[in-house]
Amino acid sequence: MRMMFTLLAGAALAMPAIAQEAEKKWYPSKYGADDSIGAMNNLSPEGTINAAKLVKTGKTYALGVVTGPTTPAYPPRSYSATILQSNDGQGGSMGANKVTAHDDIIHSWVGIGTQIDGFAHLGIDHQYYNGVKGSELYQPSGVTKYGTETILPTATRGVLLDMTKYFGKAILDPGTAFNRAEIDAAAKAAGVTIGKGDVVLFHTGWMSKSESDPQEFIAQQPGLGVEGAEYLASLDVVMVGADTAALEAIPFEDQTKPFIVHQTLLVKHGVHILESINTAELAKDGATEFMFVLGQPRFKGAVQMVINPIAIR
């Protein structure tokens, strides 16, 4: 996250004071001192069955954006692809059936485009979820604990809160933070109650900036506030995401506490963060709840991962 701090520190402006953080120790986790999956303990077969009952039309939604060379990303993150041919592309084939083929090599950061943050991605003074020290999990070749390959396969209820309706704007202003009052009001308007094992997604309209103004899309954004993060964690949700690059409001609510929402969800409560989620079509269709499905690539030792979650209605 160091490159994020450098890029965004200058953009952080003073915001209204937020509730003082609790001073209590944030570890061991309520799921146990040896727990490694965090809020995913709240997933259950019953939750999957109930989520499947939400499927009425069979319509599917790709919640991941297309990742490519022009995808907005925090510097120095980037993407490139190299396509290889098994021959010169004009002659040479294999067998009587004339097989030809292509292979590819992707050179990419995995914290680009639509992504999930693992528990080893961000910490508090070199401590990570459940108090694990960075020195205990870090290796240049891949973390030895909390790699994103250990994230459980997920099929659970998803909830969409359309914050553009709540604020009455097609695109929320950068720095706009939503907390418990706004979350409760948006949920009430949507006719949903956030529950244990849910994945909560926010639609802010900010994704449209990714094409019209990629730099602004990254540098600032509306998003979740720290009180809202604490509140969602208290409801035992398993993931929280939005159509923004960092989930939380930037400029930050408190300029002296960058990425505190990340610290609150990932480190203190073991709730995974989903970024750059394509919520536009769900919002257009007025979707409020759906079946959410995610099976991320299992690259050993990665701390983030490019994903394409699916919503089914």
C-alpha cells in the first residue's frame, strides 16, 4: 500500500470528526486465536441454500471489469500480455488434423482491476489479522499465511445498496462517506436487512470515472466510513465491496488515518474487501439481493487477486 500513501496523501483533506476508535485490543479474533479465515466463519451450507432461493430469473451479472493495459491502477501497478504461437503463424501445424495454437504469458500485478484483498495485504504497525506479525508471514516468494489461495469458495447472499439513490446523485462526490445512518437508510429503502454471511456491495456511480478520468478514479472517491465498516463487521458480513478502487472514502475522513477502513475490516475483523466491482447493471435492474458466487484464482502466497465475482438473480 506504500505507493497508495504517496499518491493520495496530498489529496487527503480534513473531514468532519468521526467517533473515537475503541481502545480495546483487536486480537485475538472472536473466531479464535488460531483462526485464519476471519468472517468467512459465517458462511454456511444453509446460507448457500437460502441464497440459491433468491434465483428467480436466472440472469447472471459479471461483477468484474475487464483488466487490460489501460485499466486504472495505483502506480506502479500495470498489466501486459504476450501471446506466443506454436509456429510462425503461417505454416507448420501438428498432425493430420493440422493443429495450431496460441499460449499466453501475463505480466501483471494482481492488485489491478476488480480484486479481493487478503488478510496479508494490509496491517497495523506490521501486525495483520489475529495479531500475526509481518515477519512471521512475509517471504519474497509469497506469504506463508493468509495467501489468497486459502480464501474459501463463496456462494452466499449478496446485497446491493444503491447510494446514488440515497444521496440523489448519479455519481457521488469524492470524499462522500457513508456510515451506519446512511447504510441503514439505504437498506431500508431497498427493503433488505443485512445479515450474517452476507456480501455487501455499494453502488456509487464512481466506476464511470474509470474511463472518463482514470486518474481521478484512482486519486479520490466516495466510499465507506470507519463507523460504517465497524457496523458492517458487527453484522457478521463476510465481504464488503464497491464500484470504487479503494472501497473507502478518499479524501479520508481523518487525514491523519489513511486506509483505516482497510485496517478495520481486514485486520481487526477479518472481513475481505472487494474493489472496482462492476455494480452498474445490478443497479440499473434495481437488484437489491441476489446469489453471490466467487471462486478466486488460487495463486499460492498472493496477498491480492484479480477476480470476476458473479451475481445471479
